[in-house]
Amino acid sequence: MESDRYGNPLGSASADARLAYQAGLDQMLASTDGVEESFARAVSADEGFALAHLALARSRRIMGQGGDIATPLSRARHLARNCSEQERGQIHCLGLLLEGNSQAAWRAIQEHVKAYPRDALVVQPTTGVFGLIGFSGRPGREAEHLAWCDALSPHYPDDWWFLGQHGFARIETGRLGPGRKDIERSLAINPGSATGAHYFSHLLYESGRHREGFEYLATWIDDCDSPGPLHCHLNWHMALWALHLGWPDRMWEIWRTGIAPDHAIGPPINVLTDGVSLMFRAEIAGVSVQRDQWAGLAEYARTHFPTSGISFADAHAVLAHSRAGDGETVAEITGSTAGTAAGHVGTLARAFEAMNAGDWPAATAELSKILPDHERLGGSRAQRDLIEFFLALSLVRQGRAEKAGKMLRTRRPQVAFRPPVQGLDGLDVRPGTVPETG
């Protein structure tokens, strides 16, 4: 039987179908454009190719833009009886995931991977901060993610996709040196991988190399053939660096062309969280954000995330609604127990409402509750700096700037250089550093 580049069986007699499927898998792993089209070509070339139907459904779920998932999943399951044992396992694992049964999917994937550790189609949903571990809500999930990648690493020698995943897991747990080696090797093998460019951006962010990061991404985005699923999020990274470097006009330009909901290209969860995060971090830095901008983000949240369930999205939704003045919707979201970190969402909502009321001691008290384990919300450390900088601002507003600086030096020394926090702006809170010029 023919196989993909990882040695996994491809139950199709059509060479065109197999080539299209492999192209789609690599595009999915690289987060580049054309994933759904490649899998659709595989289906067209061989309607009886079960994995092509399954992968088509998976690609539509990743983008989260309302594409038909049920039909290709149903077709894959119908065809499963003629598939190999491994292919039936793939259909079972991803079928659970596509139906929203994350816990059962995680258990099934763990068992499947014991037998087929190089099954990248099945491993991929477990990696990254938006994966099954990243969104698990479990305390210590960053260390758990690294341990998972450590265990799988021997099965992916010099593979550009897995090197990026492993490197990112290392970076998120503070292992910048080994993480850098992995990610640089990943990009050397596949420089066009948006996933690799994304992880290299996190490396530069965690290293405090803001200007270098901005210039790297600006060049990479200009050179890429077409915008893919990470286009919005990569622009978010650029906009944050512009904020760090004191370039608000450049930040607004990036917002208008690559992050604002009416221009953003990417899954709705990125459009919501990146947009909300940038606007709030701009406010923390002292940049004025108009109420209608918050209202637009709140409406986007209401349209694309009408019910609670993904804590990371819910946290950003309550922030948008709170800043837009819609306390009723905030109460609706926080009144739900859905989501793996629903309690943390409620705590953040109270902090946002306290800020709106000018009650900075109350905001500080609420934020302090989740400071030890806000990783449970999901997202990267860069994304959760929203909480760190919010707490710093809250302390500054109480006349406790020295404590705010100490907190950042202790908790986030990598990004404490000229922190974009009003009242600390322009201040290097790390001792013995050389200011970076903008």
C-alpha cells in the first residue's frame, strides 16, 4: 500500500489523489494557504479515499468558518470498513475531535499514537497552544505539552514540522537555547512554513528582541506567496512589536490591514483574540481606543462565539463586551460553567469590570488570584502577557510603580524591557540592560 511521507498508509489507488492529500497535509502542518483545496482535489481524484474526506473535514474545522464538516466526516466513516486498522483509528480519533468530544478524542489519540507514533495527522491536534493539551485547562499543561513532545521526538528525526512543535514547547517552558536550535533547523528545511515563522517570532519575543522580530516578520510576510491561516496572528505579533517599540501609527496601520475583523484572514478564534488583545494592550500602553472599535469586536464575539465553551475565547469575549459597556453579556458568559477554565474567565471579568469602575485595588485582587496558573486559560505566554501587563497597570494606578516593575522583572524578565505599560513606558525595568533604539 502507498504511504505518506511519514510512512502512514494511504488507501487510494490514485496517484493524483495521494499527491493532493500529501500536499494538503504539508500545507496543514505549515499553516499555509490552499489546504482545503488540496484535500478537495484528493476527494475529486478518488471519491473512495477515506482519509481525504477526513482531512477535508479537519481542515474546515481548523479554519472555523462554517464549512460543511458533517458530510465529509460521514463519508469517511462510511468508507472506514474498507480501510486498514490504522486508517480506521485515524477516522475514529479525529471523528471524536470533530464532534467536539475533546476528552474522548485525547484518550483515543494517546492509545492510537502508542501504535502509530508517526501519524502526524492524528498527532497534530495535540500540539501547540490551541491543541488538546493547550486547551485542556489542566494545571501544568505547558510542562505536559513539552513532555508529550519529548516522548514523540525520537520518531520525528529532522522533520521540519515536528522540530517546530518541539522547539515551541521548549520556548514556552523557558528553554530558549534548545528551542532556538529546533526552530532554526525547522526553518532551514522549510523556510516557507508559516508555522515555523510563527514559532521563530515567539522565540524573538521571549528573547526581548522586538526590533529584530518586527523586521523579520515584515520581510517574511512580504515574501510569502499568499496569506494563510496564520496571517492575522502574524500581523498581531508585528503590531505588538510596534507597540513595544513606541510606533503607535505603525501599530494602527497593521491593525487596519491585517487584524481588524473586516480585513483579517484567519480562523475566528484568532481574529477575536488577536483583535481584542491588541486593543487592550494598546490601552494599557496609553494609546486611545475608541468605543466603537470595542463595539465592533464585541459584535464579532457575539456572532462567532455566541455560547461559552472555549475559555481562551471567552476571556477575550468578556473583555470586548466589558469595554463596550455590555455588562449583561459579560454576566451571561460568566454565568456559564462551560469551558475548561470557566472560573478564571469569571475572575478576569470581575477584574475588567473593576477597571471600568476605577477600582484598581479590586482589579489587582482579582488578577492576583489567577496569576499562579493563568496558563489554564490556554494561549501562549506572549498572549497571556495581557494579564501580566494589566496587573502592572493596576499597580501603577495605585501609585505602586516600583512593585509593578519588580513583578515584571520577576515574572517576565524576557519582555520587561521598556514595558508597554502607561506609567512604566520608556522605563527599562531590567537592571544592567542597554536600551533598544526604535
